[in-house]
Amino acid sequence: MSDLVSDTAMVMAAGMGKRMRPLTASQPKPLVRVAGKPLIDHTLDRLAEAGVHKAVVNVHYLADALEAHLAERPVPAVTISDEREELLETGGGMVKAKGLLPDPFFCLNSDNIWLDGPQNAFADLSRRWDPETMDALLLVVPHSRAMNFTGHGDFHLDGAGRVTRRTAHRIAPFIYTGIQIVSHRLLRDAKAEKFSTNILWNRAAGEGRLFAAPFTGQWFEVGTPEAIAPTEAALQHG
């Protein structure tokens, strides 16, 4: 029996990829190659390895190319959430796809690359998931495990793993990896319109229902062309 809380993940793949220009002038960011394969295949391969059998992928920018690529994948089985008419951002994208998603579901960015620690990331999150107390559980990583990351961090955690945001002019010890477990409760009352998941996270944090789990592996920020070469070098060495 699987030790995962869900067999389905939503993969965010609709963005414009502006930071990855000029590589995204003629292809969507999820198809940019790192270590010989498209970014989204890194993500989908890890889902398949972990036992996540279904993926809902939202598309917008150069959607035809991305759909054609995804049509060739047998595992995980891909369902498209079409945002061609309007890019809905992360929050609106989840709400639009809600009918295709079980409760709870994994949600992750299509440009994630990581090396697992003792457990795979999805098993790690599943082990910590508590639907009675959590609306979302974020996978976060300390600065020492975040390769290519140059920012100030995103979150603080208390002893129970509850999340508070970094305040202005401060450094926060944890960075969001782009991977989370989401309950349908997080999406309640939200509409399929353009908005960020941050709005839903803020509400959950105010209710004491936004939690995070520190990642035991290594995570790679691959947001710009300059990040590709060091990421490839690190992956080559495992």
C-alpha cells in the first residue's frame, strides 16, 4: 500500500517564464532542458518514482507545444487544465482545476529539480500531513540545501511547524521549494480568477493552519539560464 496521502499532483506549468529568457522566447519554460531533459520531465519522473499516478498540468504560454510533449507520457497519466484564454496564476489555477483533483492533492511547480534525502519528498510530506489541523503543508528547505538561491528566504517555523512569513529587512531560515500538499479547505470560497496562492496561505496562516516541513534533500533554484550549468554539474555528481 502506498504511504502517500494522494495519488494525484497538480503541476504548475502555465507561466510565461520571463526570468528564463531568451530560452523561453520560442518554448515554454517547462520544456527548457536541464541535464538532457525538459524541466517538466524532471518533475513528472519524480512523481512517477514516488508512486503518484496522476498529474493535472495547467497550460497557457505556448500551450500547444507543451500539450504535444505531455501526450507522449504514459506515467503519470496527464490531464490538462486549459488556461489558454487567461493565465490565472497559482491560486486561480488551482481553483480552476479543483474538480480534477482529489482532497488532498500534491501541488508543485514544473521547474523543480531536487535530490531526495532519506525519503522521497512526497513520502516526507505525507508522513507529516494532518488533515485535522492543516489546510496546506509546504516543503521548505534551509539555505544550506538551496543551491543557486540568493534571496533572503520565505518563512519561519515554530516548534510545531506552523508558518510565519519573513518580515521586511530580515532573513528567514527557510525557502519554499514549490512543493506542497493542499486541502480543498484551502481553496474554499475562492474563484477561478487571477490571484496568487499567497492570499490563501495568508488566510490559513492567520487561522494557524499553514504548516511546513523541512526538506532533508537538496533543492535547486532553476529560474534563470545562468542556473542551468551549476545545476547540471551538481546533478552529475549526485
